[in-house]
Amino acid sequence: MVSGGHIEGFAIPVRRSLTEPILLGGAPRSVAIVNGTLAAALGLGLQLWVVGIFYWLIAHALAVFMTKRDDQFLEVLIRHIRHKGYLQC
């Protein structure tokens, strides 16, 4: 029978955690891990501490800014890079 606008047996609750992206410090998880790894490579591997810290601050701030504008910006960027330019001059 119909109750509350839903057909019985055909409505399920969708949890909020299934629809939101996984973020680390406001940036997508994969972007934050890559930025941290590159910053650690600069800071520890090449012993450029200041460069590594500045790289991490700027890259993470940029990732957080882009995430606030669009949660799916990384997927859109990857799709844009893979798209072939058929109509280029």
C-alpha cells in the first residue's frame, strides 16, 4: 500500500555519508595525500624544508578553495584532461 507518498518496500533511507565526498582538511582525500607526499619529498628527501612547507600550504589551500567551489573538481579535471580536442586549430 501507499503510505506517505512512498510505495511500501520500495523506499530506503540514504545515509549522508554515502553522498558526501571524503575530505582531509577540506581537500579531497587523494589530493591531500599526493600534496603531502610531494611536500614530504621536498622537505625530507631534498632537504628543502621551506620549499616543502610553502608548497604544501599553497597546494592545500588551492585544493580547499577548489573543493569549496565544486566537490567533484578532481573528477572533472581528470575528465577534461582525457578529453581529446577534435576542433583545435
